[in-house]
Amino acid sequence: MSPARSQAVVVDTMVVSSIVNAVRQPGLAADYRALIAGRPTLVSFATATEMRYGALKAGWGELRRRGPERDLERFTIVQPDDRLIQVCAELRASCEQAGHALGQKIHEADRWIAASAVRLGVELVSDDSVFTDVPGLIVLRRP
């Protein structure tokens, strides 16, 4: 395996959702799995938050919420530390200055996800256009 293929990747919330709900869209899940094959897969704490919030918003009971918790165990969760907070603040400032959508408040979770990849110096797997042309971010997309 080449060094690039052994390097970790951060996956965004849509990718995690596609992978763990492969029954609904098996082709999409297969595409993402091919992109991350053999690589340590990381998720931002913001993705874990979004998944847990989605289950609560949907009114899932404790038993049903155990499924997403098991799904999250497949990934390493990137926790915030002082350096990540600094990277996220710098990312927001640079995106605001450039007029990039990632600088907007509505993209707070996306910004944490991008900052996680930038902070760790790894690629982000996503098809979300909000990550296009973000300084210092390398995005892997489905073909």
C-alpha cells in the first residue's frame, strides 16, 4: 500500500450517513468505501453531534439510538483541542474575507469538519460543494 493510501481521511456527515445506511443507496456507499479503502477513517466531533441530534430530532427512543452509536464506533472521532479551535477560527476568518460560504454561520458544523482535516493535514472525503476552494483543504470526491 502506498503511503498516500495509508494516510487517514476525514469523512463528512453525508459520507458517514451514506456508509452506515448503505441499504438505502448501495451504489453511493460503495463509491465512498472505494475512496477510503484501507485508510484510517476519522469523523469530526461535529459529525457525531449531527448524527446524535438527527436521532433525537426524529424522536428515536434510547434503543433505536443505539444503532447510530454503534455506527460511530466504526470511526475515530476527532475531538476539539486548542490547535483545532485556532485552525477553525482562522479558517472562518479567511473564508469570510474571501467571500466563501464556509465563513457563514450556517456552515458552523461544516467548518469544524474542514478544520479537522486541515488541522490533521489529511484529505476530506465529501461531495458537498461548500468545501470547494477552501484554502488548505484537499477534498476527495466520488468519480
